[in-house]
Amino acid sequence: MEIMEGSLAVAEAVKACRPNVIAAYPITPQTHIVEEIARMVADGELASEYVRVESEHSAMSVCIGASATGARTYTATTSQGMALMHEVLFNAAGLRLPIVMTAANRSLSAPINIWNDQQDAVSERDSGWIQLYAEDTQEASDMTIQAYKIAEDRDILLPVMVGMDGFILTHVHEPVELCPQEKVDDFLPSYDPDHYLTPKNPLSFGTIVYPSTYTEFRYMIHEAMKRAERKIIDVASDFRDKFGRHYGGLIDTYEAEDAEVLIMAMGSVIGTAKDAIDELRADGKGEKVGLVKVRCYRPFPAEAIAEAVKSAKAIAVLDKNISLGYEGALHTDVKSALYKENGPLALGFILGLGGRDITKNTIKNIAEKAQKAIKSGRVEKDSEFVDLGAL
Amino acid sequence: MQEELFAPGHRGCAGCGAAIAARLILKGSGKDVIIVSPTGCLEVVSSPYPESAWKVPWIHSLFENAAAVASGVEVALKSLGRKDEAKVIAIGGDGATIDIGIGALSGMLERGHDVTYICYDNEAYMNTGIQRSSSTPYGASTTTSPAGKVSFGENRPKKNLPAIAAAHGIPYVATASIAYPKDVIKKVKKAISIEGPKYLQIHAPCCTGWGFDGSKTIEIGRLAVETGLFPIYESTEGKVTSVKKVKRKPVEEYLKAQRRFKHLFESEGGEGELKKIQDIADANAKQFGLDL
Amino acid sequence: MKLSIGAMAEPGSTRTNKTGSWRTFKPIINVEACIGCGTCSMFCPEGTICKVADKYAIDYDYCKGCGICAHECPVKAIEMVLEGE
Ligand SMILES: Cc1ncc(C[n+]2csc(CCOP(=O)(O)OP(=O)(O)O)c2C)c(N)n1
Ligand code: SF4
Ligand code: SF4
Ligand code: SF4
Ligand SMILES: [Mg+2]
């Protein structure tokens, strides 16, 4: 165990994965990750080609060129940088390139705001990237290694984005156990694709596909996404066998068995929610509040979620994003997952935008609202902003 | 006989200059290359799934990122110890190169990647239907710079990308025209033999977009050079090292053969515009010492 | 057809698309007049004129009839004739 900043713990994991090519462009709060990797390369600790690109659009494009040539690649970004990558993200997934990227989740402008929420990655949910969200720095670090294993699997071949909340996880100092290099080498063999750019087998990549087969190619990506569900679970348990740590597969639960109210969220707020639940359960009132941690947002684990909330009476979905004009994206997805199940009451909460703190009290208030809904038997507000100040 | 590395059966218009450029580039490069193409006519006509005209490894990603993708291919070869396996070449249209992809190109040139970037210059966005680009020459009528009652078509001169590329201090910049095929082949060979970033701009007339009969693609290309409107030269680290000298012809000979300049000969005030275009050619002749 | 992952295509596979059907005019090389300079072959956008012995021949499977070869032949050894005549 060492105490280190979250960004450094991720950089160490990246190093252990031995990427051939790293391309990155600085943006707060991702900078400490790519600075640390640059230092590793400069000090000869990491033998990677590090491309200091002129934009995030080019960062992802360099990864595409390198990955298609057979290299293991890495980049990291957030917020405006991820938005600038938008079309390249779709392209990387469509080309079936197993690129791994850290998303140091942050809000989107305007108004410009450099603090945490998850609007950036959630806005790319339809891009064909597998999206994982880490609860703490240890998980962000370990998830990076798992990400390559998932992405590069011949049955999957999709890019993976590892979400870690900006500042909250990137800049926090916590004890972290790093994975020893020999064990990582054993867990993650070098990338050995069947097809790559080479005069030895001069294939053409990125051809124009007509309406006659475009749907089928999109379907193939979708199917790979579906297969990824099993793969993510398997990789998580393989990781536990090798390194002794496990954070759940697609989802994880906490105090959920007897819970009437289940809180659902992604990322670092899970830790806060666990503490709040502990207090709620300890204060003698016997409130049956539990938690479902959504670890994998795409592919969306609809079945696992439906199963996990089956005996709850209300779920409270926490969204650090908003689909403006509707509601939080996770809330929408969860509700749709439950629709067939005739499940518990569903309440959605928009919170933590642009770095606003989410306190235990907030969580308690939300739990209380859900309890109220149970008592009245109806959901008053389908989706609401939490702690909205004066306008 | 040398193997044809750009296969027939592609969907280019009959008489397509870009297809000729692709053939000549591959004649110069040989088969040990990896080609990166941005979106554009050449990419679309050469890769209708499940077919491809390319007999060399080839990748298309997006419209504005060919230089960055090529950078990635190059560093990957280096990192994987496969540098000797292939030379990396990007082949993009003027829109992809000079407009939307100029940031990625500048980055690639500045970072010193061992990549040859080749722009086939057909002087407009042909793939989307002949819209102007910053490489469209003064006076040309396109679908977004149409000649009209109060317009003589494109009202800005061609952006000088070879000069911008040269300003990066790269080891080799050259212009060429498909009308001089041996020169194209020689320059491609030379470019790929030099370590570091190289930029080549090859004039590639487009019969469909410029409005001339497909049989005249080469003749039109030759006239662009002979009138001084497309000067052919090489430069190394910012200094011009060779120039193709010509016995110059008046610009009208070039312009009158194309529909895109037709209005200059038919509308009132056209003469003044022709004079301006002649001035551009004269200035080129002076700058490069084109006159024999 | 089995779709390839990521829509990869085989090298040179446009050969399955015979563009000879596009042709309105057909170039005919007068072998007597041909001096074997290779100009036509160099300029053909389809790369469909090949050297045969010391002369050149056109593969009509792909010739689109653009007429560049005839226009550029230095000795006017290529004639464009209406297809089917
Ligand atoms: C980001 C983006 N904007 C616009 C387009 C539409 N588009 C595709 S090709 C093209 C023009 C290509 O022009 P050029 O690079 O000169 O090649 P040409 O077709 O003329 O050979 C445009 C505008 C696109 N594909 N991507
Ligand atoms: S429009 Fe022009 S560049 Fe495009 S295929 Fe036709 S001739 Fe070639
Ligand atoms: S250009 Fe004319 S002379 Fe030269 S090889 Fe072709 S047909 Fe023969
Ligand atoms: S007519 Fe055009 S396509 Fe046919 S052989 Fe001649 S140059 Fe090639
Ligand atoms: Mg163009």
C-alpha cells in the first residue's frame, strides 16, 4: 500500500499494461495522468511512443492509426476534450479498435466549469465505447488493466472508457495497492490482433458501407457490446483470482438484500452513499436503505439491474448529468430496464453537476423522499434537481 | 512489368485525375507502404465495401484526421520494431488537407513524423458536389461560390499550403502535376527516401467538377503549369531548390477550356477578372523564375 | 457473404467490378502505328493498358472510354470508336 494521488495510481496501471503508443492533449482534471506518464517515458521507466498531439481530435486519431497497425494504445481526456473527440470516438468503435481511455469526468461548457460531473462521458454513451465507472482510485487503477483485457478480447474488440470522477478521484490522495508488473504481464498478454495494417496482408480498413449492409455492421458492434457483459464479469473475477480485489461485475450491491429503498449511482458518489447508508441503518430507526452501484454503463446491464432491485419498493437514481429537456440519463435507462418487471417506484435525481458536492445529508434526504413515495404509493416527481439554489 | 497497385474497377469518373494521381503515387512508392486516406472522392471511389482498389495496406478514418492517423501508424511501426516494413503515406484531397485537416497536418509536420503527406489538389470539395475550398482558384465558379449577377465566382486566391508546409522547416516540400507523370514518380520516390515529414501537392484536374471532357484531363493539367497558374517546384528546409521552367502561355488558354471559368468570357467585366488571373500567373513566374 | 469485422476489404477487389460497361466510345490501338512509348498506359486512370511484347494492349473489361489515351498518344495511334460499331 502506498498513499498516492488517483491520477498517479492510474498512470502506474497504464505503465504496467505496457502500451506501445500514448497520445494525449492536456485538459483539467486529466493533466496529472498524462504528465505522470510523460515523466515515466522521459525517465525511461516506460518504453512507449508518446505523441504530444495538437488536439484531442488528433489524440484519438493517432490511437486509431496506431491501434490499426497492431499497437496497444492509451489516451485520457475529459469534458471539452471528449466533446472534440466525438466523431473520432464513434469511428474508433466502428473500426473495432481496442483503444483504452481514461475519462476524468467533468462538466461541459457553457457556462464553463472545470469541476466534476459525468456529462462528458454520458453524452458519448451511444458511441460504441464500453463505459466503466470507478468508485475509488484503487478501482480506477485496477479497472484500467481490466479494460485492456476486455477490449482486446477477440470476441469483443471494442474501445473501453474508464470513468473516474474529475478532482474527486483524479486529485485525491488515498492508499493504493499497485499491481506487480510480472502479474500484470501474466494477466494481460501483449496485444496480438488477427488483422492489422501491414504489407504482408494488405487489407483495406474503413471502407464505405452502403445501406445494404450498414445495419448489419452496426448490429455486429451491438452484439459485441452484448458479449462484453459476460466478459466484464469474467475479467472482474479473473482479476480477483490474480490480484485479490473485486468491485463487482456489471453492477455491485451494498446492503441491498432487505432494502426497501435502493440508491443507484455511478462513480465516486458510491462511497458517500455507502457511508450515508451505514449511518441510516445505524441510527436505530431501522431504515432499510441499500445501494446498487452501476459499474458498467455501456453495455447497459438492464437484466442485472432488474434482478437487483426486484424486492425493493423504491429506487432513487443519482445522475451527475442531465439530458436537457428530459431527465438524468441513468434514470431513464433504469426505468426502461424495469418497465417489464413491474418494479418498484422510480425516482430520479439530478445532482453533482459541475463539481457540486453531494453530502450524506443529500443522500439521506433522497432516501427520505423515496420512503415518502412508498408510503403514499406514488411518485410525486419522476425526476428532480437536488438542492437547487435560488434562481 | 510493374504490378498495378491501384486496381481497376474503382468508381472514379471516366478521366478522373485523382485516380491517375493515386496510380502514379503507388508507382513511385512501390508496395511496401501503408496508405492513409481521409474522406473524399478518392477514398469513396476506391473503397466501396466489400471491394477495395488498394493493393497496399490502406486505412480511412475521417475527413480531417489523415495526418494524425498517419502519425499513429508511424509511431506504431516504430514502437513495434517494424519501421523497415513500410513507409507511411497519407493521400488526401485539398479540402481534407488545406481546409479541415490543416491543424492535424501542421501537428504532424511539426512533430517530425516520418510520413509523406500528399495532397491531390482538384481545387474544390468534389465528393460533396463541387463546393469551393480554400484551394479553389480565383474566379472559379463552384456550387458555393457560384458566378452570378453580382459575382465572378471565387473571390479569393488559392491558399498557399506548400509555403505553409515549408514554414514548418521540414526537409522536403514539392509540387507536381499528373500531367508530368515521371516527375510525380520521381518526387514520391525522393520524398519517401527522406527521413522526416514531407509534403507534396499534386495538381489533379477533375473533369466533372471543372467542366471539361474526360479525355482532356492531362491537357488541362499541362496548361495549368504552362500558364504559370500551378508552379512546379521543390523546396528543402524552406528554400526552393528546383523549378520547372515553362514557355508561358496566356492564362486564357487554360481558363477557356473549363466550364468553371466560362462566365469570365461571357459576362461584362470578365476581362478585368481575366487580367487579375494573369497577374497571379505573372507573380508566380516572378517568384519562382518560371519563364524559360 | 460473411461480413468482415470493421468492414475490412481484400486488396484489389474492385477487380470484380467490370467498369467496361460504362463505355460509350472504345479506344482501339493501331498496333502498326504504336511506337511502344507507354504514354497511354501511364495516364490511363484505370491502369488498364498493359505492355504486351513491345506494344500496348487495352483490357476492355475495365476501360471506361475516357479517351485520355487517344488524346495523349504522341503518334495518334489510338482511335476512339462508338461502342458496338
Ligand atoms: C467533419 C466532416 N465535415 C464534412 C464532411 C463532408 N465531406 C466529405 S468529403 C468532403 C469534401 C472532400 O473534399 P476534398 O478533400 O477536396 O476531396 P475531393 O472529394 O475533392 O477529392 C466533404 C465536405 C465530412 N465527411 N466530415
Ligand atoms: S468528381 Fe472529379 S475527383 Fe471525383 S471521381 Fe469524378 S473526376 Fe475524380
Ligand atoms: S501512347 Fe500511343 S504510341 Fe505510346 S504506347 Fe500508347 S498507343 Fe503506343
Ligand atoms: S479510354 Fe480511358 S480508360 Fe480506356 S484505356 Fe484509354 S485511358 Fe484507359
Ligand atoms: Mg478536392
